[in-house]
Amino acid sequence: MEEAPGKSAYSILKAIEEKYNIRSSTLKLNARSLRRLGLIDFSKGKNAELTINGKVILSVIKNREAENGK
């Protein structure tokens, strides 16, 4: 899923849950792991966002996909 500016972590996880049929507990666990790794930032009352490091990782993934024709 691409960046979703201006959305809370809850609304992003809810959309992923509905679109991909992934349990919310799994998504929350992974979101916390990504936050601990410093790739995303979210807290109560704030919008979720990629950190600088998260944006770098996303860029690498996109470049690899483009190179592989995906």
C-alpha cells in the first residue's frame, strides 16, 4: 500500500484489513514492529507517516520492482 497522507494508523490498518483480508491483530503487530525499526511513526491523535528511513526503504522497493518489470 502506498503512502496515505493525513490518515491515522487505525484507518490505514482498517483499509488494509478489509482490502486484503488480513487480521487486525497481525497488522497491529507488524505496525508496532515497523515503528520500533524506525520506518513508520504514529501515535494516538497523530497521522501515521513514513519516517525518512521508511521513505528510503519504500524507494528501494519501488526501484527494484521497476527493474524487475512488476
